[in-house]
Amino acid sequence: MKEALYIKDDIQLKITAESITSRREYLETYRGHLFCSHPNCTAHITFAETPTFTVKKIFKTSKNSMHAEDCPYRITRNVDGNRYIPSETISQSLSENHKRDILRKLFNRNQTPNEVTSNVSNTPSKKTSPSSDAKVIPITKSKASIDPNAHPAEKGIREPVVKKRHCSDILSEDIDRLLALDDYAKSATISDDYVEIKLNSNTTLLFYNAFKASSPAAFSLVKALATDFINSAQDLLICFIGVVEKTQSGYQIQIMDPSLITFNNRYIYNYKTIA
């Protein structure tokens, strides 16, 4: 959907998805106040950023909301009409290929924001009405995890999504969530036991015991990279996957192992090629 109706207090106007500058603006200003723009349709609408699609920002129908019978955006269930509900949620680890793909996409969206990597259509899909034999089917839902005890990814099975954010878009509701994030380095603190890299947003990356245990060699390279960054003041775009934690000054993400982070699209083992 390209446009939605914004209704709040005495305000009622049509807006486009492109007019919303960021996820933060959507959550703070528009969330809960967007509706389908088709006449006599009161379906609730949400906003989404799609950095790897041709259309970068879109409107979607809110979960459990339904469009009017004559609305062109009304979608019914698929041919069998079955309703699938999660009976349990399991933590599933990310495969190495999935991690690489996530980090690459984070880097690409900063370098080539207009790159076309896939297509999305705004034409409502046409599906048939549910059959009389429709059933409610319980399924197991997978949640992406970097916990070493999580279930391993199964070959040929689609892996759970890890949401991508710019660090400047982190909000309090993201605390304790696994996210894929990116930002430029601002400063660094180097200690014998840990390395902290402060980003342009109010976000800090922490390399500590878990990272050292995963690879002492990689930890030494992170210390060398941080030292080079301090001395050279080069632009350093960092893309990473981690769980958001709250601190007194903002947010912190502890990097658990070298496969979860790149520096200017390079893994830490290749840091000398970054500059």
C-alpha cells in the first residue's frame, strides 16, 4: 500500500509511506493512527521499512485487522483456509550463511540505498475463500537466537527473521531483542580485559569475556583495529547482530563472537584491509 489515512484528534489527511522519515517517527507519531485510505474502510495500517526491496517504505494491514468487503486491499485466506497458530516457540541458532547474508545487507543499504535486489508489488493478491474443511493447525514457531544452546538451523528450512535497524532507531521496546544493527564508530576504549566502541548514536559495542572465549586471536585483532581507528579517525561502518541491553547512557550490545560483526564489510580476521 502506497498511502494511508492519518487520523488523530482533529487531523485527518492522507500520507505516503515515503513521507515517514524513520521507524522512530512512525512509532512516536503515527502508530495507532493510520487507517486504510479506501472510502468506508476502517482497517488499521502499519508502517514497515524494506531496505532490500525496490520500494523502501510500505504500509501493511495490521495483524488481525480486516478490510471492508469492497476494499481492493482485502485479502482472504489461501485455498485450504487452514489457520496456523504457534503451539510453542523454540530458539533456533543462525546458520553461518544467514549471518553473512544479514551483515552484507546491512552494509549494502548504507552504500547503495537505491540498489534493487528484489521486487515488491502493491497489487492486492487474489486468494480464494476458506473451504468448509478448514482447520486450526498448531505449529512450532522458531525465534532467531545466538545462544549456543539454541536448536541448530536445519538445512532447507527457512530461518527466522532477524529485524534490521539503524542504531539511531533503537527504542526501549527493543531491549532484550535480537536485532541486526549498523552505525559508524565514534570513539573506542581499550582495556586488557575488554574493548568498547562507541557509535554515533547512543549505542556502545562491548567485546568482553564471551568474545575472548570464542577467539582470543579475534579479540587481539579487535584491540588492534580499535587502536588504528583512534589514531587514524577513519570512517568505520560497523554492522553487527546482538541483543540490545539498556545502560545509563543509552544502549549496549555485547558482541558474542567474530561471525556476528563486520567492519566496513570485512570480518575482523581481515581488519588490515579495512582502511
